[in-house]
Amino acid sequence: MFNIFNKKNSIVIYAPMSGELIDLTELDDPVFSEKMVGDGIAIKPNENTVLSPVKGTIIQVFPTKHAVGIKTNEGLEILIHLGIDTVELKGEGFKAFVKAGDEVNIGDKLLEMNLEFIKQKGKSIDTPVLITNMDIVKELGIKNSNDVIAGKDIIMEIKLKD
């Protein structure tokens, strides 16, 4: 683990999916690779289940179930976007277990994505995990190892502005 921040002033984000970490700049979509939506990291998942990476409130589950937004109690907003261009699948291959307004804890099941179905449809399964309100972030630490386990490994540590 990395201890770049004072623990009491930081928020840790756990891996929402098991798989391999990928730098955002390596994604085949400029919206994510150029960090237009936010900063963070992506995961090439090896399991279908998406877990909550933080304690907070679901602020949005997209109608196509390909993305979910969570707001922590500290006000940090996180977007988990399942795959690239997966909105085009119109919900096929995705299942939601939460809805807007639900309170979640680290490790709670949020969504499922059918990795094989998505790959068969020619879509990337690479899953960005983004901080969408970077204006409140003072420092962002990103884990630099390869493989992570959902709900167990920390992928980011954030220090908020005072």
C-alpha cells in the first residue's frame, strides 16, 4: 500500500472489480484517455461483478446499466463506467442491484456485466473508475501495481482540498 497522505484526511477507493489496472491514457476512447470526464484509473476485469469501492450514496444508475455514480459522505463523486461504447448495447449484458438514493458500503454488489457477451459484441470491457469532481481534490494517488481484487485492494487514495 502507499501512505502518501495522512489517513484521517484521505479517502481510499477500493477496486470495484477484480482484474488488471490500466492507465486511463491507454484507453481507446478520448473521453476517458484525455480525462474529459474525470481522473482515475481503469480495470480490465476478469470477473462479472461490480462492488462498491467506497461507502456512500448511489447518485445515478444509468438506464442502460452500463455505469453507476456514487457520492461519498465527504462529497467525492465516483463514476464506474463498464466498458467502452457499451451504452450502444442498450442494457443488454448488464444487471443492476442498486438504484439512485441507495446507501452502500465498501464491497456491496452494485452491478454485473457479462464480459463474454460484451466482448462478442465487439466492445471493450476496460472499465474506467473516475473521480468526476476533481475540483475538490488536492492530491490523487493511484496504485501502480497490476492485478487487483475487488473489495480488497486499494486502487486510489485522495486528499481533498481544505
